[in-house]
Amino acid sequence: MPPKEKKSKKEKLAKKKAAAAAAAAAAAAEEEERQRVAEIARKQREAEDAVLAAEEAERVAAADAVLASQVQAQEGFEFARAEELSIHRTHDQEAYEWQRFSSCCARPDPREERQVLGYESQIAETVSPSLSDALDTAENHELIVREAELYRDWALVEGKTPSAEALEKCRRHVRALTETTMDRASAHLLHTADKHQNEDGEILVHRVRDDFKYALWMNHVKNPRFKAIHVPDFDDLCLELPKELSMATIAIRAFHRTYCEFESFDEVEAGSAKPEAAQNTEAEETTEPEPSLDGAPLGEPAEPAIEENEKENAEPGQTETEIAETKPKPEPDVVDAETKTTEETTGGTPVEETTELTPSTDAVVDPVKKEKKPLGPVESIGGVLTLDLLTLPPLPEVANEWTMRLVTPLTTDVRRVPYPIPTTGNEPNFDIVDLFAPPVTVSYRLSPDLVLSDGEPVVGWWDASNKRWRTDGVTDVRVENGVLTYSTVKLGHLSLLQSRHEYLPYTSWSVRPSASGDACVVTVVPSGNERFAVAGVEIEVGEGYCALRSVPVSELETLVGLKMRARELLASLAERGVRLTPEDRNCFSAGKVVKEKEVESAFCKDVATLAPSFAVAMSNFNGDVGASDALVRVAEVHDFDLVSGEDVFKTFTRERDGAVLSLLRKAKGIALVDARHRLGALSKEIEAHAADGRDNVGAAAGRARRGIEPPPV
């Protein structure tokens, strides 16, 4: 074989350049072909888009024309219904106004600001009211508040938002007058404490009304054996006091209201207050206590009195040394060793011997606690109990049949004292929570119509500075046989708390006509409480009233059959621990989407229109259609003898063909679709229909309707 001809470097380089040029030419040709094909596809897509957009525009125009004709045909019905509702509201309002005028009502009209201000001036003239008069005034204030709530409901129905806000402001103002009146009555009681002293020197005044309970304990004559304040008429209220309070010259006021004016939508937290408590303790150690009227430091127990008590309880013949020896000794802080005390043979000095402990095989393992779900935003249920420490003015002096009372600012107003009681030099700070302070144990009987949903009750106190509920400093909370008991180092506004979305979202809801046809029945099965799992709350809605029809819990039976306004009934349920009124801010906690206001309002009107002759039930797919649409299931009622809750439940459970339909409410109108639960999911057709005018417009809507996949761009 002839030898291979060697190529020079120039030849090799030329060959490489030729190959690269050929590859580049091929790539350029391929890219040119790709662009040519893409251009053809783009022009084809634009042509298709033009056709689809034209078809969609034609379809939307035809649909709008149909909707316009339907709206025009519906205008007469809508006008007649609105007119009838307006006449009915006017009739009710005029009847109420006439009844108020004919009864010569002396209460101010909450709608008239001048009348409310004049009433406030009249209240201010009574500087020192008696306790009974103050509580009567407070009850009268609640009548004004109820009237303001009635007028506020009317204003909201008529769309008068500024008037509704003014009436809400009036409600808060009137209840603030209640607090001022009770403070003046308390000051009057403290100023005349000697008139209420019993034979043992104890001073305890209490009164009870429908919406208020009041008790005032004044500790002028300190008794070392006194441990608790017990008021049987005050829901069997019992306050177990630490020595710091039982031996202090102080007054303790307990005031319970059935309502709560504190509202917060922040999540409740058990914040730590140890740093503040430590600072407070250091300040107390560096400051000398202020002596009280009896020589003992203000707010601190008098040691001589304690020693005298021990001497009184000593056995006959027992010496002071023996008394000291019988005092309980603090246990040594030994955790992992056993401590024994012996005496050495060389002397009588006790010596501690430690013996190592071996692990026990029978050790008890703590059970794993069930993780508790976070409360989130909370609200007060069962009313608010306010515990206040008040400065106690000195008792009057009696000389030559003359009683001389010292007149100070405390004569007409009270001065609150924080707990623990600060010593001299420390400014009162009501924001500090001293977790190391001895707690006050509180117990009282809850209202029998209060529904408790949580097995582990929560009690909190109102933080006025941050406008929120807090639970730090409140421990050992329990409810046994209807009695709420807890220990707290923070005094002030205390209340049983419950999550605002405890009963949300609903497990199910439905609306059906009654057998008589004169009313409708709304059934709501809330979540969060197993007692509502079998049956829900049934509310009858009639002409101008709502009434609780049936409930699965005995606590709410007192409301059954009482005709109220809708908001009044729902507020009564919320006060008893069953809140069925969701708000937009609850949706995030409940994992739901907030519907658009326009769609939500139109949807509610649709349900109200259908309710007299259709059964309406919730749809599990309502959240899947987004915030711009709403979905509900309906079934026409043909036999009004078959409209019980059980009948309606069977209808929507079976979902027979043609018997159950689904209404898709959009901003423009309503579409009939097949979104029964038995199908398991929304069809592609419904998803495309729901997206029309929202996610899909023009050609995109046409493709989605036809099921055509758009070509790649």
C-alpha cells in the first residue's frame, strides 16, 4: 500500500473552516425554516383568533341581549318586591315610634345627639348616687343601647352607613356613662363605708340586676384569718385572696356585665412579662414602703398581726420557742437525691446526708398531650368580670355625736391601684404583669345558657394599651359542674374567651320553605363542636321576624320560639358562645376565599327570591369557582308536605337527575349548570364557563368553550 499523504496544517485548518461553515449554513437554514413554520402558525392562529373572537363577541352580545330582556321583564317584580318591603319597614317603624310616643318615654332618642348630650349632663348632676340608683341607671342605659341597635338595623337595611356608624358610637358612649356612674357610686360607698359595717367589722356590699352584678369589699378591719370573699347572690362568686391583699388597707370591687365592648381581631398570645416583673421587684427592694393608717406598709401584711394569730392558735402551755419550731420549714431543693438529717455523735448539729437514687423501673410516663389548635382572633363570651383594687379612704371620726368625714377627690371618684400594690416612689403601672406575684383565685357559676365548645377553657384579660386580649398570668383554668375557676396575677377586665372562627366554616347549610308557606327555615350545621354534628341550628324566617326553631343543645332552649330581628338573634347566639356570623377577616383563618361584594349581594338576593318555592343547599364546589362567582344547589318543591329537614336532606343526598340543579352566579347573571356532589368534581365545561369574562375573554374564551388547546407560542 502506498503511504498516506500527509496534510499540512493549512489544509487541516481549511477543512475545519469548511465544516464549520457548512454547519452554520445548515443551522441557518434550519432556523429560517423554523421561523417560516412559526410565521405560518402565527398567521393561522391570528386567523383563528379573529374568527373565535368574532364568534365570542357575537355570543356575548346575544347573551347580553337575552339578559337585558330578562332584566327588563324582571324589573316589575323587583320593583313590586322592593316597594312591598319598603311599606312593611315603614309600617313597623311608624308603629314603634307611635308606641314610644304614646308611652311618654323619658329616655333620650339615640338618633338625636342633642338629647344624648342633655341626658349626659343630667347624669353628671348626680355626683354621689346610691348603688341601687346607679344600677337602675345602668339598666336604663341598656334600654337606650337596645333602642340604638334597633335604629342601627334600620339604617343598615336602608343603606344609611353614616347613620349606622353614629348609632354605634352612641352605644359605646352610653355604656361609657355606665362605667362613670358605677365609679361614682363606688366612691360614695367607700366614703360612707362605716354605714355598711357588720358586727364583725367586715364591710361587703353587693347588688344584682338582670345585666349587672356588683360587689365591693372594704378591708378597714384586717383579719389575719380572712382568706376569701364569698358572695352567694353574685353567681356564687368566690375570691381567694393572698395575704398581700387580705392584710392591706384596700378595697376590692367585682363588677360583671353581660355584654362586652372590647373587640380585637388580633391573635391572642401569652406574652412573657418576666423582665418587667424583675424590674418591678428590684425597684421595690430599693424603696422603703409607705406606712398605712395602722402603721403597716401599704399593701403589705402586718407581721405583728400574723404573730398574734399564731399565738392564738397555739396549744395551752406552748412557748414561743415551741411555736417557732412548729412552723413548717422550707423543703430542700433536691431533685435527684434523697435528703436525710442526722446528728453527729460529737455534737447536736444536724448534718444532711445524701443518698443517690437509682432510676425506678416503675416510673410513670407522662401521657402525650394532644396538640391544641391555635385560637387566633378571640372574643369574649359569657360577659366580662372586672376586678379592681381601689384606694380606701379613712373611716370618719366621731366626736361629741358629730361625724367628721374627710372630703377629698376620692369622695366623688375612685382611684384604681395596680396589682401587685406598688410601694412608695413607684408610679402605678397597669401594664406590668408580675408572673411571680401571688395569684388571686376566682370562681363563679357560669350562666346556664352558655355553650362551651372547647374542652380546655381559656380566660384572658383586656390589654387596654394594645387593644387586645392576653392570657399571660392566668393559670389553672377549669370548668367543673358549671363553675369557672382560675388563678390570675392580673386584675382588670377578665373574661372567658373563644375563637371567633370556632364554628366556621359551616359543615353544611340549607334553606327550605315551611309547610304553611308563610315562612322559610334556615338550617346551619356549624363545625368545631361535636354536639352540632348530628343536627344543626334551625331558624325560622317570617314576615319581619326570625325565631330559633330547634337546637341540638339544651343551653339555647331559652331562645327557642322568641321572635327577634335577624341581627338581634344572631347577636344573642354569639353572646351565648355560638357565633354564626362569618366576616371577611375570618376567611383566612377558616381557609376560605372572600367573595366579591357585588356577587355576594346578588347571590343573597337570589336565594331569598327562590326560598319560598325552592329548597336551597350549599355546594362543596363553591370555593373552586373563585371570588368572582358563587355556586349553590337548588331543588324545586312540588309537595309542601315534604319539606321537613329530613326530606330536604334526602333530596340533596340522592341528587337525582333533573331534581337537583346548580346555579352559577356571576356578576352578569345566573347560569344553570350540573355541579352535583355525586360527580366528584367540576366538569371542564363548568370551569370554562366560570372563567368566561374573568380569566378568559375573546378568543381565549372561545377556545376554552370549544375545548381547543391554544397552539404553542
